[in-house]
Amino acid sequence: MERTGKPSSMHRIRIYEHPDFSGQMIEFSDDMPNLMDRWRYRDLHSAHVQDGVWVFYEHSNYRGRQYLLEKGEYRRAAEWGALHPAVGSIRRVVDSS
């Protein structure tokens, strides 16, 4: 049987310039190997994972420290385990089954 409609694995995340979901905001639903291509800031200070599971990487091209973010609100970088708010790339966690 063929599926139609939305994919079974939706992903949406909003990232913010400042803590507590303030300042500039952008929403993503796809992987971003170089966040600076779409986000003019080197740091991001809060995030709201609306759907799916995401990984933040400290550097571009999925390098450096990794932080797993499940659905929920992260008011400060420390809430996803980061010592510094630098994020260079983001990737969706996709179930291959």
C-alpha cells in the first residue's frame, strides 16, 4: 500500500539569537551542514524542537561536539549540555526503518 500525505518523520526546529526565545528566530525542517549559510550568527542561545529529534554540532559539516535535542524547549545552551553556544551545523535524526 502506498502512503500519501505528510512523511512519517516530520522535523521542525526553531533557533533563537538570545536566551529565552528572544531576538532573531529562524525555523528549519532540513539538515544544515553550514548554519552560517542561513543564520548570520555564530552562536545560538535557545531552541524549540517542535517535531523530531535533532543534533547540534559545534562546527560546520557535522564536526566537533554533538548535542542531542529531543522535542521540547531549551531556554539556554546549557540546557542541551553546551558550555558555549557555538553551533556550526544541525542534522535531523532520521529512523532508517
